[in-house]
Amino acid sequence: MFGSAPRGDSREGMTLIGEEAFFHGTLSVKGSLRVEGTFEGDISDAVEIEVGVKGRILGNVAAETVVVAGEIVGNVVAAHALELLSGAKLVGDVRAPKLRIDEGASFDGSCAMGSGEDKPRRRRGKTDVETERPQAEPIS
């Protein structure tokens, strides 16, 4: 993905939630996770999360890499990259340094890219840049 060399075999510690499975709770994954069924809850610490075409995650997701062909309703934090394949649906906010949205994918939310250190901070709905800018005089 994104033309990078693999960082080892992420499938070595692959956890699978099958198509007929339903999981409810919080899951901390020390390897990779593939969701083909329905997962309701938060997922953290994963190397890679793959959501299959029929897969659904209803909750927040944190991983190095997230690849979605199915649906996520929740916030996603990807330390390396997030990829929405054609037909994927994501409803929630995203933080990832790399984002790829294929034609036919749906994304409804906001996205923050980069480390966050170079971004202006928000204060009461305005950025620092907006609050420091002098106001124009009204035209009489």
C-alpha cells in the first residue's frame, strides 16, 4: 500500500472476525485484524486493520495502517496510512499522515493529516491565525 515496502509479515499474528461473527467490546490487538463480520466497540494497538467488503466496525479504531472495503462508523487514527477502497463507507473523523480514497468510496467526517505540530490550534471555533488577523474596517 502507498508504494512502501512491507514492515514484516503483518499476517503472522492475524486475528479474524468471520463473516457470521458478531463481537461486542473493546479489543487490543498486538498484531493484525481482519473484520469480515460485525465489530461493535473500540479497537486499539493493531499493526494493521482490514475491513472486508461485508465487514462493519461500529466504534473507534487505532492502528498503524487501516484498509477499508466495508464500513466503519467511528473515528479512525492511523499512524501510517488509511485507505478507503471502492465501495467502502466511513462515517467519522480521521487522523492519518496518508489518506487514499478510491472512486466509489464514501467518507463523511473531518480529516487531520500530519503530525499535528505544524497545525494551528483551535480556540472557540477559530484558529490562532484567524484570531490574530486584524479585522477590516466597515465600509461607510
